[in-house]
Amino acid sequence: MKTLNDFNFKDKKALIRVDFNVPLDADFNVTDATRIQAAKPTIIKILEDGGSCILMSHLGRPKGVQEEFSLKHIVNKVEDIIGVETQFVSDCVGPEAEKAASNLEPGKILILENLRFYDEETKGDTAFAEKLAKLGDIYVNDAFGTAHRAHASTTIIAQFFPEKKCFGHLLEQEIKSIDKVMKTGEKPVLAVLGGAKVSSKITIIENILDKVDHLIIGGGMTFTFIKAQGGSVGDSICEDDKMDLALDILKQAKAKNVQIHLPVDVLAANAFSNDADTQVVDVTKIPDGWQGLDAGPKSKAIFHDVVMKCKTILWNGPLGVFEMESFANGTIELGNSIAEATKNGAFSLVGGGDSVAAVKQFGFENKVSYVSTGGGAMLESLEGKTLPGIAAILE
Ligand code: AMP
């Protein structure tokens, strides 16, 4: 696996795919610079070697050239965060981009205009990738958020740098964190899967049964498993057509010696509303007109004990409807347990879909070992897929 440390960038132009798809407010100010911060170690290493950085990214989903999606809006923010003069060129390929790239001096940064102003980017067009490739000497992929896409700048471009391509620090960390859970994790290994639906997590569950010792299933998924086993779930979210699948998962888990922990009680509400009446009920005896929206106290205690005895923990998906304060507590307490286990030496990885939002909202970001920067890319990794952006560097 080739990383930044395999290269000396002195007098080299590094062409870096970053994920600067950051949120902007109505005045085009960056409202969350996490992704720019995340790329900093890679950029700094290259500049310190004596090289220069040509940064390419997409921003939003423009249809052709649309001013509001221009990466010029983020140039000042990048300059602030990296602390180095940062230039911008209003195209990502062609004569203007080539001129800016060739004039770029060591120690400086150049940001190219939004890659997705060209349809060829998402189509994975080879000729477009070749034009991009002309701009740099070494290709660095540091964009985990788009590593599951076979786009021109994330995957196709790598073929033009047969010996001169590598992962940036961020992508390297993402790969190592996933491997720590899926391949080399210290036992016991635990996965906590929450969220809304079994159907969206099924491939992950099936893949993960071969890797873990314990599996906590929470959130809306719970009720498909409970109903499948004969419980009454009232008006809780439930996928009746996935009940056979749920039973099959329980069977597979048994055969593979994986202990599955489902909630035993839930906080049920008489409406899907923060102000609804609530009661704690047995998860198998939810009355009609009531729906389980969060883990109950006994479940939280059981989950705490499981978390505390595990040495490797993966967390994907909230344990309840965390967006509503009344039903956020199960997710918060789970976060507290994982933070405590991490403090005691466990490795914890949070990622995929909504989990990162929950972790940030409740301030667990710095209390777990690693928070993944990729939603879809993380989910596909957990499903056991090889991401095209990663494969292209390894080839
Ligand atoms: P996912 O993107 O699959 O991780 O699902 C996240 C969503 O699951 C969040 O928006 C939660 O509100 C939702 N969720 C979690 N628990 C429940 C539940 N018991 N009933 C309905 N939705 C839930």
C-alpha cells in the first residue's frame, strides 16, 4: 500500500484529489471546515518536503458551470487553515489550468475549479482524466468521501501515474481504521448497528457476522426482528417483508457464534413527535397506537455491559430517533459507553450515514478513536466491497 511516506515531494507537483465538498451559507462562507482540516496533514507533508499542491475537488451537484458551486468561495478558508498562499484557477483542465499548474512554485497551493463543472468527471471519462493527469507529477488520493465512486479524478486518473500514485494521510487512516475493525481487531469485537431499516443495513449485517463476536441491533431495525420472533411491536417501524431475513440473520449468527443483543425494553410514544406521551414498555409487548422510538433503561444497561467488555467497537446508526430530544437518550448513553470503553483502551470507529451527525451533535467526536469522513464510502466498506478509488491506487 503506497502512502505519502513512500515519496519525497521536493520540487514535485502533487495532484491531490481532496474532498472539499463543504457546506456554504447564503453569502458563500464555509460553515463547516472539517473536510479542509482533514486534508491538512497531507498538504503540509508535501509542502514541507519542498513540493507544491494542486488540489482538485467537487463541490455540490452543479449542472454544468454554476457560479454558486465555484470552488473560488473556499480559497480564503483553505489559505487560513493551511497558512500558505493559495491560488485559484477558474478551470480544472485545459490551457489556463495547465499554465497555472506549471507556474506553481514549491511551497504553494493551487485550487482547481469544480471538477463537476464537467460531466466527464462523474462519467469517469478517460480523456478527461488524462487532461487532469497532465497537471501533476504524483497523484495523491485523499478523498475517502468519494472513494466509492469510479469518477475521473478519484479512480480513472490513477492509470496515468503507474508508479507515482499513493494514498494521502486521511485515506490511509480511513483504510487502517476499517481494517482494524474488519481484519485485525483485538477481540472481543463488537458492532453496533442502529438506524431506521433492516433493508438498508442487510448487506452490512451479513458481511459483519464473519468479523464480530457481538452485534447490538438497535433503532428502528429492532422491530422487524422482534415481530419476526412473535413479539407485538404496536405501531413501530417494521418491515414485514424482511421478517424471514431477520430470522435467517439470527440463525446465521448462532451458527457463527455471534451473540446478538436486541433491546429488551423501549421508550414508546403515542405519536412520532417530540411532545408525544411516552412510556417504557417490554419490547415484545408494545400496545397498538404506540411506537418504540428509543432504547429503554434495561436495554441501555445491557448495551453498556456489552460495550465495556469489548476491545474493538464499530458504531453505525443511532439507537433511536436522536433528532428529537425526547428520544435521543439511548444514542447519547451508547456514545458515553463507547467513550468510556475507548478511554479504557478499546479501539472505536464511528461511521457511515447518519452516525457521524449524531456523534458530532452530542460531542463524542474526540472521545472515540476515529470518526470516518465518508458516509456512503464507509457503508460500502462495511459491506465488504472494494472501493474503486482505493483499488486504483493498489493496482
Ligand atoms: P440510518 O440512516 O439507517 O442510520 O437511519 C438513521 C435514522 O434512523 C435516523 O433518522 C433516526 O431517526 C432513525 N431511527 C432510529 N430509531 C428509530 C425508531 N425506533 N423508529 C423510527 N426511526 C428510527
